[in-house]
Amino acid sequence: MHYTRSRSYLISSLSQDPLLKSISNAANLAVVSVGYRLAPEYPFPAGPEDCFDAAEYLVDNSSTVFGAPLKFMGGELSLIFLHQ
């Protein structure tokens, strides 16, 4: 599973770890949470491009790296891939 989500001031990336761990355990999946560059230091489209690169890497290499093909993508930024 490839998981991307937007960042906010109320929810840190560390607070999502228990949720991703429970998804991983319940679904028997390897979960990959992608860190990506944020504005204003890295203007759009740097963040979505990072997420796209991570997804493309997983599509091409997940069988070798994780032992199974990429099953699905989730999170808000994964919607960007629908527009490509």
C-alpha cells in the first residue's frame, strides 16, 4: 500500500504511525508512508512529484523489495495520479 496525505499543523507525521501500523497488521500489507517536499520552501508541484516518483518506484520495484506487487494507493495526494 502506498499512502500519501497532506500535512497539517494539528496532525504530525508521527501521529499517523499507529494508524498505519494497524492497517498493516489488519490487512497483512507492507505500508509505505511517503515524506515529500513542502511549500513554501519547495513550491508546487514539488510535493506531488515526490509522491508520483515514490508510487512509480513501488509499481516498478515492489515485487522485488516487498515480495508482492503494489496493491493500491491511498491518501489525499493519490488523487493527483488520476489527473496524469
